[in-house]
Amino acid sequence: SVMTTYAFPHPIVLVLVQMILTLLILKLLHYFGYIQLTAYTIENGKKLLLPALCYAVNTTFAISALTDLNIPMYTVMKRLGLLMNLILSVILLSKIPSMMVCFSIILIIAGCIVAGIHDLSSHVVGYINALVSVVSQSIYLTLVERTGARTEFSTSSILYLNTINCLPFQLIIAIITGDIRKASMYPRLRDWRFQMTFFSAAGLGCLLNYSLFLCTTINSAVTTSIVGVIKGLITTIIGFFTFGGVPATTFTVAGVSINTIGALLYTYAKYKDKVTTNPGSSSNNV
């Protein structure tokens, strides 16, 4: 809504404010005793340096992609993250996928191609931004999973340390691109309705990131992606009718449908694999 309804063309500034707000909220919760945070040290910072770099790249390119792509097409492209998670799980975590999982990934890729083939030439920058976001998000989710499993960092501490690592990089990017200076000249900057929308978006981004880290550290990057599939299905349906809507061409409807079927099949396949591996887990931790 910030970039569509209010035409705010500075996503890097939005991400920067989101990071600052995340640190303030975490510090306040820590101060009042609601959470415990691991102190930031050079050693702790190094452990999460690579995930922080990937996170900064992901957030910047994801929001940039949304300026060029509509919500359904963006959701379709983000589902390619399931393929990246699958590849990284094999390489970094030695997890071998089932045939059903592989088939669902093929459907997801086919849906992306069919849905995007009709407007690839007009939104090529948006697709490139989305692909970069997909790759970087998959890497940092997998790295966070490994970090959460091999250290004693809590979810809040991982988010806290990660955000501190990200902040300098995001600030440098904002300065180099001139986004801070340009945002200060935005004509509706002092409009209270814009301010409410802007800080609401930043606050919801903080909540989303915490949920993302919590889901990944407790479960896995794949489980986080499954939750994303369910969220994506809802946002795809809403996106066809809101924020300008999406032209219901044959290619768009067919591609989104194939992609969604693949995502749902992937969700079922991963659930089935989990139940098969841990027979008692379906009732305790889906």
C-alpha cells in the first residue's frame, strides 16, 4: 500500500526504518524483561554475518520487485524459493527429496514460466529483482536453520544480532542510492495518513521477520516455505481484486493455477515425508 496507494518510490528507506524499529522493539522487550537477548560481540556478529548479508539483499530486492510486479505474479515468482530450499537442503543439510516433492517443484517452475511469459519483456527488471530475492532468502533461511540448530541463540537473539549486522549495509546502500535524501523530499511525507501507513507497514514487517525466524529455528527452512505457500495462496486470490487488480489473461490464470497446484502438492508431500520420518510428530508438531 505504501508503494502502490501512496506511490512511495523508496523501498530501501522502508527497509531501513523497519530494521531500526525492530531493534527498538527488541530492546524495549528486553528492558522490561519479556525476552532475553544475547549481547552483540564481534564473535557473535561473525557467526551471523553471511545470513545478515543475504537478508539485506533479500529485503531490498523483494520490495523493489513489488514496485514492478503485481501481487499474484510476485507470489508466483517467490515460490521458486521452494526449489532453492530444496537444492540447499541437499547441499548443506544432506536431505534427499522424494519423487513427489520433485514433481511438485516441476509444476511450480512450469507455472512461473506460463504465467510470466506474456509480460516478461515489459517487467524484466521486476522478475530479476524477484529472482535475486528468492535466491538470497533461501540461502539466509537455510543458514539461520543451521545457526539455530548448532548454537544456543534464541529466536529473538538471532533476529537481534542479524538486524545489527544488516543495519550498516542497508544504511550504506541508502546513502549510495540517494534514497534517504530523495525520501526527505517526498511530497506527502508530512501527511499523517501516509505516516500511519508507512509505520504500520514497517511494524508488520518486523512481526513478519520475527515469525519467519521463529518458524525456521523451531522447524526448518522448508516448513517456513510451506507456511509461505499457504500465505501466498491467500495473497494471490486477494491480489487479483485489490491494488489495481490483475488482467485475467489465459496465460496468467493458467500459470498461477499450475503454480498453486504445485505448491499445494509440495505442502502435502513435505507433510507426508515428515509423518513418515517421525510417526508421532503429526499430532504434536505439524
